[in-house]
Amino acid sequence: MTNPAEPDDLEAQVAEIRRLAQQAQETVARVRGQANAANGAVAATVDARGRVDDLRLSPQALRMTADDLASAIADCIRGAQDQAAESARTATQAFADRSEIRGALAAMDEFAAEPAATAVPDRQEDDDYFDEFTRDPLGRSREG
């Protein structure tokens, strides 16, 4: 069995995560929340982001006072937004709970925890290297 932290295996896992993430995004994009208020006088549909897609007022709604109608519309939209948010949460949670996602993320964590292949130069080596480029051909400092 290959080590799950091998770069080729990680690339395949990342590709699978991207595919699954795309599916999750498409699912969330289709999410809609619907609600009604004032005994059905007001009905609203919103998308996953809570933007109103549709607002319907029955003849009964048109007989309501302006304040009652405004309150019913606000309540209806909030209810639809709550429903859409819960549906989107469910869809994204289903994505996050997939064993492929958990396994790939664990492998990436393992890979990231491995020591770097190249050592970081110590400060003096770095300073010496920089000094080579800040001096003119006669060895004089170009700074200042």
C-alpha cells in the first residue's frame, strides 16, 4: 500500500476534493427556502444566500394594514432565509462528512507536517549572500 502522504496520491485526492466541492457548490446553488406568513397571505422564496427570488401577496395581504403587511413580509422572508440556511448547512455538512474528504485532509496534514527537503540557511550565510550583491566590483558597499 502506498503512503497516503505521497505527492502523486495527494494530487489525486486534491482532484477528488475539488470534484466533490464542485458538487457541493452546485447543490448549494440549487438550495431554496420557502415560507409563508399571515395565514398564507404572504409567500416568499429565497436562494441559499438569502436573496429573495419570489414574493407573492394574496388578495388577503392587500387588505392588511401597511404595518401588518410589512411585518408579515419581513417574517416570511426571515423564515425562508432560515430554511435555506439550514438546507445549505446540511448540504455542506454532507460534503465535509465524506470519508474521502476527511482522509484527504488528514493526508495533507501529514504531508505538511513532514520536515522541508531543504534547510533554511542560517542568518550569517544569508547576510553573506546578500552582501555579494550590494558591493561594487571593487568590494565597496553600494548602500548609503
